[in-house]
Amino acid sequence: MKEALRLSAERSVQTASVADGFWNDARIKIPFPAEAIKVKNTLTDIGLNKPVEDFEHTLNKAAEQAAKEAVPVFVDAITSMTIQDGFELLKGGDNAATNFLRNKTSEALRMKFAPVVEKATAQVALTSYWQPVANAYNTASMLTGGRAVDPDLNAYVTTKAMDGLFLLLADEEKKIRQDPAARATALLQKVFAQQ
């Protein structure tokens, strides 16, 4: 089970952290923050599509950078698994191991991702995209009576990056459990063939 988790974690992180890994995968692509969807709609209605797309792209770039930090956190959780944990996960459902890792690593991932996301958003000048978007919306909202927006973008990206990574992890786990071709090692082939 540790081998399956390690392999799933490595594949998931590799998928998410490649150039535009989040951006090009509709399942994990980070959208405009829901709290600010009115901002997006207002800006696209007045023809400012490019700043909106640039902004969304930078959100995904930040998540991509953060995903690279996940492997050591996953490895720590995997190596601390007990034999009992392994048996329970082996007999669990298609995403039992993913749920185990989510429970064991979410706090550590958040702590690891937050500074990386903050640094990544600074590197890709996220605030330089967000400020004009937010300011344009806030100016327009004065005329329409809407509320000004100022969501915590770093927390949003951190949460979405984690969600995307766990979604990929669940997919990898399911492949290993169900598809003999995905069992890349002799140990995985032996253990999961008996399931």
C-alpha cells in the first residue's frame, strides 16, 4: 500500500507541477474566485477579457509552483503508516488511500503551500493582475451599487491547489486498484492482483 501511495503521489505531483499542469487540465484548473465572479462578469461584459484570462492563468501558475512541495509531505505520511493502516487501505474503497493522505497531510500541506503560493503569486505578479481587475470592478460597482471585493487570493489558491492534487491522487489510486497496466512494480502487481 505504501508503494501504491508513493507512486500515486509522485505521478500526481508530476502531473500538477508541469508547465501549465493546472491550467491545461479542466478537472483541476483554478477558476476565478467564486466570491468575485461578479467582478469577472462585469469585466467581460465591458470587454476586458484579456486581464481576466491573465489573472486566472496566474492563479494556476501559483498552484503549479506549490504542488512541487507536496512530495516530501506525502512521503512523511506514507512512511509513518502502520501495518494496520495498510490493511485497512488495501481493503478500502477506490480512494481510501487518498482519503488517508488527505487526513494525514492537509495541515502540513497548507503550511508548506501557503508561503510557496505567496511567493509564486508575487513572482508571477498576481497582484498586478488582481489590483486592476478589483479596482475596475470596484469603480463600476460604485455606479451599480455592488459591494467592493478583496478576497484572500493566497488562501484561495492554496486550497484549490490542494483540492486539485488530491483529485489527481484519487485518479492515480483508482488506476492502480483497477488497471493492471498502472501497477508499475512487481510488488504492486502481486498485491493488487489478489484484490
